Amino acid sequence: MKISELGEFPLIARASKYFSSVGMQNPDVSLGIGDDCAVWQPSESSYPSVLLTTDTLVEGVHFLQQTVSWRDLGWKSLAASVSDIAAMGGVPVVALMTLGLTGNESVEAVDQLFAGATECAQTFGVTIAGGDTIRSDFVIVGWTVAGTALAPDRGPARVLRRSAARPGDIVVVTGWCGSSAAGLDVLLRECGGVQSLVLAHQRPLPRVREAQWLLSRGIECATDTSDGVFESCRLIAEASRVQVNIDARVLPVHDDLVRFAREESKDYALYGGEDYELVFTVTPDALSDLLEEWGRSFELPLTVIGRCEVLPDGVQWVTVAHSPAGIHRFSHFGSETQ
Ligand code: ADP
Ligand code: MG
């Protein structure tokens, strides 16, 4: 069987079978494969737990040179990994870059890439401390980022986890959904006029501060929307063994997305990736205080999009009420199924 027939998630499950097997488990690694970051607490150290993540963008797969400037590529490639730290409620600290180049790029272009990455690093307080440079048939930009978990004392790390949702919890999303994917289509169709969508695509803002705030308010379960809201809900549902029921009508979409995509806007909202918002869960009794306190701290909207239920027989991880007809799903290898 080919990898393209297997799909990304069964592939990761196979990797996990090897890498998490008996003899490979270190008790200091409290969270391994399956969340946005791994969590490592060196047993002898009083230092907070370390969060680790890596992400890679490949030309032709994740970006095209026509739709992203070198400077924006520097920003958004690092932002993708910073978002994984945010998805755990952590503090991003240090980054290593993997850079694959064909050799035909101009020096000025690659300087722009470094400049964009530096802007992102400064914005989120990250030190770029090393990396690797390789010759490659395509441009490859990858980042490994380490951060710290919010843990004032020794003891188990406090992190937001995909696996902490419970039946009855309310599902909430930050910001706007689908803007980045729509921004890409704006650029591909060269239609202009919807700058907020293009900006969301080129300069995404991982929700680092917001996630730390949520963690400090007792939220336990979250992930980012790097592959779209539907996918975030599926990741939470599967990791928490709950069913997540969402309503497409209430998904928050920016006015520019409605203007651009009209009746397809909910499609973008559900399945469009690279937004780097947070999907999290909260108990019903904590919801109204949380929404109120959030409103006093952030301008970014919070929107209730659904609810977690007991997983029924015959697993369906996510249901979407009033689902749009079309389906835009991003899949790394082309055969994802629920
Ligand atoms: P994200 O979208 O948040 O970056 P991914 O979907 O890429 O996360 O990965 C899901 C989980 O699988 C993560 O915990 C990641 O570390 C793990 N993972 C992905 N690819 C591999 C691999 N080749 N080997 C081991 N673990 C992997
Ligand atoms: Mg992630």
C-alpha cells in the first residue's frame, strides 16, 4: 500500500507504534506524539517543563512563490511553529531553522526570508539560535521551536491538551475562521480588494497571549486551527474520546470573507487551514464569566460553535449542523476520512 492511500493520520499512528513502544518511554516525557507539542520535564530540574514542536513548509505543497513574498514566508513559517506552543498555552522561547534551497535563489530574497523570520521572532519573544542549511530541489523552510509550560512550581506541567474535553463542554473558537484560505484564493485569482484576508494569509498571528490567559483561567483543552476548525474539532474529539457537534451557521467569518466567498464562506470557515486561531472547550457553568472577562482583556471575538457529547456507538467524531454542500479539505496525502 502506498502512503498516499494510507493518509497522514494512520501514518502518524504507525510512527507512534514504533516510537512509543516499550523501552522507548521516558517518564520525563509526560506528553509524546499526538498533541501540538511534546512535553518534557527533566526529572532533576526545577525548571518548568519544556514544550517542543517542529513544522516544515515545502514549496509546491504548502506555498507557491507567486502567493507569498520571501519576507512573509519567513514570518508565516515561524508563526506556524509558534502557534503549536500557543496551542499548549506555553511561552515560545527558542527556535532552530531548517532551510532547504536550490541555489538559484537570490541572496536578497533569502535576506528577506531572514528578515521576515526575525520580525516574527521579535514579535513573539523568540530567540533564533541555530538551524540547518541544505541543498534541495525545492525551497523548504522548517522550524523547531522550544518553549516553556506555565508551571509556577515543580509538579506536572500545566498545558492545554487536545485530550482534556469532556461530554457537556462547550466548544469555542477565537477570532475569525477561514480568512487565511480565502486570502490564498484572493492571491491566486488576483482579485484584490479584500486586504484583511490576504493579511491573514501572509502574516498570521498565533494566539500566544490569549492561550496563556485561557490556561490561567482554568481552561484545559485546546488546539490551534492550523488545518481548519473542522480538523481542530476532530483532533479534540479523537484525543478526548468525545463527539463534537458544531453548527456551521454560527462559525465566525469576517465580513470580507462573506463579501469574497458569499455562500461558500462557511466552507472556508470549516475547512480552510493556516488561520492559527484556538479552538478550546469550557464547562457550561464557567462559560459566561469567561466570555465576560475575555471581553475586558481582548478585542478578538470569542464564538461558541458547538458542544461535546458522549461518543455514540459507530464513531463519528464530528457532526456539523447546517453543513455547507461543498467540501474543501486539505489533506497532506489525499485520503483522509473521518
Ligand atoms: P500539528 O498540525 O499541530 O503541527 P501534526 O498534525 O503535524 O501536528 O502532528 C500530530 C502529532 O503527530 C504531533 O504530536 C506530532 O509531533 C506527531 N508527528 C507527526 N509526524 C510525526 C513523525 N514523523 N514522527 C513522530 N511523530 C510525528
Ligand atoms: Mg498544531
